[in-house]
Amino acid sequence: MLANGIKELLDRVRPTLNPITATLGPSFPSGHATAAAAFYAAAALVLGRGVGKHGRALLAGAAAGIAVAVACTRIFLDVHWLTDTGAGLFLGWAWFAVCCIAFGGRRFLRLGAAAEEAMHEADVERRRVLAEGSG
């Protein structure tokens, strides 16, 4: 929704070498690049649970590589400008970062960390209440 909203707001013209681009609507930012960046970053995060540091680094590198490859195909097909795909990648990774902060708190790249922390704090509070009641 964010990428499509920006597209409608800016209404940038697509490259004209490929005749099909006349039917595709606004160009900036690339929705394919945005979705690829956000999806593959999230997939790497989920698949990286329980994997060592090197495995997570490989997953993150693969996710970035796939997203960049998707962005490059949009340029090679002549349906987007380089700046469209660059902005799309940035927007997708920024959205991923915002979601990680919103749902992960201080533990930026650990899925479910905020829920685990809340459960721990509730357990500490329950123990404190029980200790006061028995004393």
C-alpha cells in the first residue's frame, strides 16, 4: 500500500523503450523491488531462528542478493528506472526495519523477543506478589 500510495502521489513516467510500459501506471518506486526487499528480509529472519551467526549472515546475504536481482530484472526489462528500483529496495528494507523495531523492541532482529520479555516481566511480578503475600 505504501509503495502504491507513493506511486500515485509522484506519478513518475516509466521508460518508453518497452511499449508495454504505457499500460503499467506510475513508475516510482518499484513495487516489485519493495516487496522483494521486505519479503526476503522477513523470510531470512524467520528461517534464521535457531541458526548460528554464520547461517544468519548467509541468509541475510541471500535475501539481499535476491532482492537486488529482482530490482535488476525490472531495469533490464526496461519497465523501471534505476532510481525507481533503488527507492523500492530502500522502502522495502525500511519497512522491514520498522516492523522489526515495532514487534521486536530492543532485540531488533529476534522474532518474538518483545513477547518473551513481557512474559519474563510478568513472571517476575508474579513472584514478587507471591513473596509479599507469604511474608
